[in-house]
Amino acid sequence: MRRRYHILDVFTSAPLAGNPLAVVLDSAGLDDVAMQKIAREFNLSETVFVSEPADPVNFARLRIFTPTTELPFAGHPTVGAAVLLAKLQAPELLAAQDVGLTLEEGVGPVSCSVRHRRGEAAHASFDTPLLPEPIGDAPGATEIAERLGLEAKDIGFGTHRPTRFSAGVPFTFVPLASLDVLARATLRGSGSASDRQAYYLYTPSGGGRAHGYRSRMLAAGLGVGEDPATGSAVAAFPGALLACEALSDGDHDCTFQQGVEMGRPSFIGLAVTVAGGRVIRAAIGGSAVMIAQGTLDL
């Protein structure tokens, strides 16, 4: 059977940057083992398999695989799949107005909005399906520094300290003292499949922006090593931010430049709404460009 697929670069408006994504459109009849093998064949940070939704009111069902495991949710597959499906199935409508579509993922339905202005890359945004939840204490600065090939003094800036949060996928958030420290960090250890800890490293990007960050994501057992753009980490970041800063009630915007050290610069936008000292809404947005298409003979 021939199964159509597309390759997109996500969280970028330029080809050959951002985070590459494979989207398999004809996934009927594929079981878990076959999907995992196909994801390993593409060997990208994630591969998405599109099928009919369980609830016909929704647009499609997505299953998301890294080369080694299935994820219940991820940001760049959500953005990339939303852009692709809107461009393929509603091109005339998308040329005239924003297109809304709901995608079923492992964490539940995800409501997306896609826009495509003339002369610009298509852009998708979505409200995160889950709000950040703490998942226990983070390791101490000395332990994290040893894991990342750094010194304890390199860990933290201002009131920011290591924390652990999840919005569907767990992350250890590690604030670092400078851009130089961020560039020097290297995950040490064997990276066995049993070690599934993912570290999201971040530091102020400079330029005077209150919540502008440069970031990296290093993972030992997720099959990706380092990720050029990690929407699921950005989805959980408001928990880390609120744990370290006293944010006023209202709306706050954050930006993340990720993948710079990999030569795959990515740009992720995050909007956070705080009320009563709690995060009540988080939304992620970014652009995506289509760069290739083909068929799988499987």
C-alpha cells in the first residue's frame, strides 16, 4: 500500500531550519509496532501519523512517535500537522481567513488556529491541552552540573532555580547563568533507554526583553539526543516561570530561541495568562514550511 507523507520544518519561516517533522497521512492499518518502525526509519525527533478522529466533530487523530517511543503530546508535531492539514484540506478558506481545527492527541483534543498571510509562512497556534503540574523536586545544582558537564555556579540566574514540571511530557527545567554556559552544556552518561529524563536548559536571550530566552533540550533516552524546538517543554514552562517569579495577574508573553547551537534556529512563542497567582491558560504558536513529500510503499 502506498502511504503519502510530507516533511515540514516547524517553528521557523525558512526551509532547512527549525525542527523537521514527518507527517504520514495514510496510516489506516498500521499498528503500534509498524508506526514505531516507520518513525525510526525517518529518524526525526518526531513523526506524526494521521487518522480519522474518534469524535467526528474533530478534524483528525494524531499519534506522535520519536524514534524510540510514543508521546501523548508534542508541540512541533501539533503545529506542523495543523499547518499541513489546513493547507491540504482547506486551501481556499485558509487564503481568506484563519482556519480552526481540533486534533485528537494522547492528552485529549487540542484546538488549533492556522493562518496564512500572503508572502508569509503559515502559522499555527493552540491552547495547551494540559496546564503545567509539578512532578517532584528537581535534582540539586551540583548533581545537575555534573550531569551537564558544568559547575554548580553555572546553574541558576536571578530567582530562577531548577524545577520539574509536565504539561503532558515531563521536563527538568534548568536555568543557566549565561549564553556561554548554555553553549557549553553537554549531557553526560550512557543515555540508556531506561533513562528518560529530559532537561530543558534556558537563559535570558538578552536585548532587554523581560521573558525572552535562549534554550536547549537534551534527553538521554528519548531517541533524539538534542531537539531543535520542543513545544511540549514550552507548554510546561509556565509552571517553572511561576515557581521562580511572582508574575502579576494578566497576560504575559514569552519567546524562545532554540536550536541555535545545532544550526537549526527555531522560534517559539508562548502566551501565558495568570489569575490569582495561578496559570489559567497557556498558548503556543509558531510557523511551519513544507519542504518535501513522497510515499511509503508499505
